[in-house]
Amino acid sequence: MAGTPRVLRAMNDRAALELLVAQGPLTRTQIGELTGLSKPTASQLLGRLEAAGLVRTTGNVTGRPGPSAQLYEVNPAAAYVAALSVDPGGVTAVVADITGRVVGERRATAGDGDRQDTGSATARVVTAAVDGALEKAGLAREDLHGVVIGTPGALDPRTGELRYAPHLPGWHSRSLLGELGDALGAPVVIENDVNLAALAEQHDGSAQDHDDFVLVWVDEGVGAAIVLGGTLLRGATGGAGEIGYMPLPGAPLARGGPDATAAPDAGGGFQSLVGQPAVLGIARGLGLAPADVTEALADPGVVDEVARRLATGLAAVVAVVDPELVVLSGTVAQAGGERLRVRVEEELTGLALPRPQLRISDIEGDPILTGALRTALVQARDAVFDTA
């Protein structure tokens, strides 16, 4: 029942733990001041959390008059999570403790999966990546509280089947989620990679001050994540934001559809205009021979053409969604940087009536892994920090 001493204690426990995660080590007095609890209540709270293995002491405050005050922090060993990013070449896994500190990382490819002796080829690669990250951290599978995997495409909530990712063979089995959970011995969540990048941007990057925004991922593949009212829009089949399939003037239609049984789309749609291969093709058409998209987008002519094409696709998205902000992410956006952003903004001005802000992602490292790790940590803390 709401308002009972047990419920109130649990609420205070959670508030204190969230403070320690957000601000780092605090004294009993600081926790009391920040939560509004009396000194005796704060002392009881810390004693309770320490006995439960959720907090630990970590030295004393020094250099101030009077007795030194003991510092408390969240016990990093209270739980561990794994976050994974999947691409056609393999799987990257990181393991972190409950505070968010990464303690192990490993990249695994199909060849690494051959060393595993059970499960499907996909499950073997995933377990090889997770086991490698756990080994670097000195941990084992039984230490994991949860796993979040970011992958192209999306799980259809009606069938449990991965759609919109025909280029990922082996990831379309309806039993894969259960198989991975059994292999790793922990709950597994599979989430669209661009959605995870948007969550990272919403909490740690360029979209922190916006509840309505679109993240457009421009890389080898192209996709979008749509956040409205602070909530991620998924769609009936999980396919909201699959703008790589979007038909546009000058692009071949994306034939074949999103299902695993269909033939790959052969690069049709918006993706065929602005993905990495298209950028390299634009450069070659101008007589250049770039080694990669960074080198290609060093040329103003390439930037102009990519900006024109990007703006055409963005205009369709903006006309439907009317976001406050569009964030450009992925290797093409990062390689083009501010010069590409400015040119896209100029091109977009004449194409769309709504005028959203346009920013380049400023997430350090892999935004997909960052979003997967944040998601895994939120889920773990919701469970571990619940002392009711």
C-alpha cells in the first residue's frame, strides 16, 4: 500500500542510490541534505544498503575542520550488464558494472564463433563476444544481470522475428531471443541499433534538450529513429524509421521487402543515394579515387551532392513528423561534419516548410553501444535498486 513505511523506505533507498550513481561518492550528511532525510534516517538507510551489498564505504573526506566524514558509493559489484552492437562483419560486446564503468570489451567474428560448441552460428558469435568481454573483466556468465543487443532491423512484436535486415543471415529465427538467453544465462533484449543511438543522443548527446527529434543514421546503411514527446516511436511491426527503403526521385525502388525470406533490396531507396557506397560513387563520378568516405567528403563537390540528396530525404521526414531537431549520425555524417551540416541546412530550407534545428551527433565512441549500455543499466538498476 502506498505510504507504508516499507514503501517509503524503498523510495528513499532508490533516491539515495540514484544520487550516488549520478554524483559519485557522498557523505551521510550530503545524502541527507540532498534527499531531505534526517541524519538518523540517512544513517539507517546507508546501513541497510550496505548490508544488502548495494553501497560500500570508499574512504573519508579530508582537509576540513572536525572529524573526517566517511564517503559512500554504489557497490560496483552489485550487478553487471553486457551491451552488444551487431553488424554484418561481427559483434562487439562491452561489459560494465552497475555504475556504468566498462570493465571488458571484445569483438567477435564468425571465425571466433567456431570455437563455441553449442547453439546456432549466430548464438556462437554472440557468446564468443560476451565471453571475451567477461574474461577481460575477470567475470563469468553467471555474473550478468542482463544483455541488450543493438542490431539493424527490428523485432516484430507480433512474431518475435527480426525484420528489415536481410543482410544479417542467421538473425531471423523466431527462437533466437530464447536461444541467446539460454546460452548467456541472463535476460536478453534485442533493439534496433538506430533507436539505441537515439537514446544515447537523448541522454548524453545533441538531443538532451529536446523531446521531439529525429536521429538520421547515415552509414553503410541508412535509417532513422523518431522520438516524439520524449517517447521512441516504434510502429506496428517495429519498423518506424526504416527510411533507407523510402522511395525518392533518382533512386531505384527497394524491391524485396523487409522480410528475411525476401531477396536483399539491392541498395534501392534513400539508402542507395546517401549510404557509404553512394558517397564513394559520387566521388568517383567526379574523377576522384577516395580511400574512404572521409577522404571523399573532403571534396566540396562531393559535399554539395551528398547534401542535396540528404536534404531531399529529410524533407519527406520533416514534412510528416515536424520535429524540433534533426540529428545526423553515422560515418557519413561524422566524415562530413559541420560543412555537410551547413550545406544540408541550406538545401533543406527550400524543400520543407518546417525548419527544424540540424545538428551533428557529438556522442564519443560508438553511439549504438552507448545506447545499448544505457538501456541495460536502466533495466538492471530498476531491478537491483528496488529494495521493496
